[in-house]
Amino acid sequence: MDAEAIACGRCGLVLGQGAPAAERLTWVHERASERESWLCPACARLHLRDIEGKLPSEYW
């Protein structure tokens, strides 16, 4: 993850550039088609089933 500020694609929460590395690791990166987005830890927990549903069948 690069050092720029990122925002949650669902709730809009912003994680600033100065955030500790451990906090930055809790965010989820999504890539759909050519669109990239981020999910904060709270939204990632709420939408876990959606995230799991996007995994290839080899993971199951």
C-alpha cells in the first residue's frame, strides 16, 4: 500500500498519510474490472460475505 491517503468506498472514512503501518494493514483493497477501491475494517466486517463471494472456487 503506498503512503497516500485512502478513503473507504462504502462509508467514506479517510485513512490519512500519517496513519501507522499496523492500522493501514487492516484496510481491504478491492479490484473489480479496472476499478480499485478500499474498505475500512468496519465495512469489511459488515460485507465479509460479499468479499468471500468474489473469491475463485479454488479457495473453497
